[in-house]
Amino acid sequence: MTSKKSKILILGFGTVGQGFFDLFSRKRDMLGLNNVTISEIVDMKFGHIVDPKPDILKEIANGKTFPQKDVISAIKESDADIVCEFTWLNLKTAEPAYSHVKTALELGKHVITTNKGPSALKFKELTELANKRGVKFLMKGTVMAGTPSFNLLDLLPGAEVKSVRGIMNGTTNYILTSMEQGKDFSVALKEAQELGYAEADPTNDVDGFDAASKITIISHILGWKHEFSDVKIEGIRKVTPEQAKEKTKLIAYSDKSTIYVKPSRLPKEDILSGVSGVMNAIEIETDTMGKIYAMGPGAGKIQTAQAALTDLMKIVKG
Ligand code: HSE
């Protein structure tokens, strides 16, 4: 059991927030987190929920709502020491998540986020702020959900990363895999939308911005100097079914001096060429281990909640 009592404030109670509440509640005893509680939730639709009951997911599914509360005031007035930021993605200004994270860190609260906005666009500023306040700013869920990715490096002390390469967007990998069977891009995209993988506005995925934000976050974590605006981005709209058949994948790549996202034809021997459907995969090349790989889901309700739980364990177990 953890000795220190911790309280969690959840911001945003959509798919990820609800997934986290569910997973945390189910795994809490097993993980010895009896001293950790979800004490508050704030959501634009459901309102401000204080001391949520175990059946809160049923209550909101049945239409129950709570008094509205401005998110920034909720952060300021909360006695929670951990804030989970699960609100929506904005890859232009990172708002409102950026202000949420900044406010929480300024108040000396740990922050866990699955939001690529503040993680990709404001990493340096927010990490410096967290360091200054002696708290953690963690974002595992931004890259490949709960599937180990950059956090593999926690297991390799001293390993120096030479390069990172991966398939970090499930929607485009699903589309390219469908196109291998001869379907046109537009037909495969429609299929991905019908299955709920691609958004109604698929730009972030198909034009490469989502993958670009992820490789930027990895590059930030590795201490490389690339910014999101430095990433050379090419999406998959121009890929033909013939190219897809030849194992063209949307590859995100970075080393110390280069960063890009582009469709790349992979030789058969390349492990990444065998990654199909919505799966994600990463290759990390290090000085001590050569190339290591991880493959798994990069999205999903419980899969993303797993990432937040991974971050929570880092905070409460030190
Ligand atoms: N839209 C992303 C993908 C999932 O298709 O991989 C969230 O990062």
C-alpha cells in the first residue's frame, strides 16, 4: 500500500476520463492504491462531481448531471495533489489544456495528461515549471496509449538513443492496410470513419499531424531540439493502392538532427512492414542494445487509460 494519501482531480470526463475512472477503480486494490482516491471530476457536459460514487459511470449514462464549474477555478480550489488532464486536442494553440496544465503545475500539483497539445507544443515550458515546483508532468498516453514506447527507456539506464522510428497513427495504418487489398484511399478512409477510427474531420490523422505531434513529444523527452513546427510532414492522401501493396507505411522518424513524418516504402525484412491495421509500433535504436521494438494498440478507451495508470504509478511509487 502507498503510505502517502493522494487525491486525483480529473479534467474531462469523456472516453479517456471514464476509461481511467473504470480502470483505476478495478485495479486500485491490486496496485496497493488504497490511499489514492479520485476526489473530483470536472467536465463541460457533466459538471463538477465531488467525491464521485463508484457507480458514477452508471449515473451519468442515465443522464445525471452536476452543477457547472469553471475548470480553472476548480483546479485552484481543489485540494487534489494530482491532476489528470483529459480534455480535447488542439494542435494549434494547445488550449484549453495548456492553461489547465500550467495552472495545476503552478500550484504544485502533479499532472498526468493524454493530451498531445500541451505535450507537443509547450513541453519545455511546462517541464521546466514542473521541475521548479518539484512535481511531475507525465504524458505516456500521448504516444501509443498504454503500449510501451518512450517509457521503455526507463528500463535501459544509460542507453543513448540514436534514432526513433515508428508507425504511430492507427487510423492511417488501418487505411494503408485496407488499400493493400486494392481499395482507393477515399473508400478506405470512409471505412475507417464508419469503424470509428477516423474522425469526421480526418485531417490530423491522414495529413500526418497526429503522428508529427507524437514524434515531437518523443524528441522532447529525449532532449532533442526539434519543435512541432520543425517536423517535415507528408500525409497519406497521395498514396496509391499499388504503393500500399508494396508496404508503404506512414513513418514518423527522428534523430538528433532530423525529424519527419512521411509515407515510406519498407523492405519486407523491415519489422515495421508487418504491422497491420490499427496497430502501432516503435523502433528505438540505442548504443547499448541496437534496435528494440514494441508493438500494440495506440488508442482506445482502456488502452489510453492504462497509460494514465502507468503515469500514476510513477507518481505514487516514486
Ligand atoms: N487518432 C489516433 C490514431 C489515436 O489513429 O492513432 C490517438 O492518438
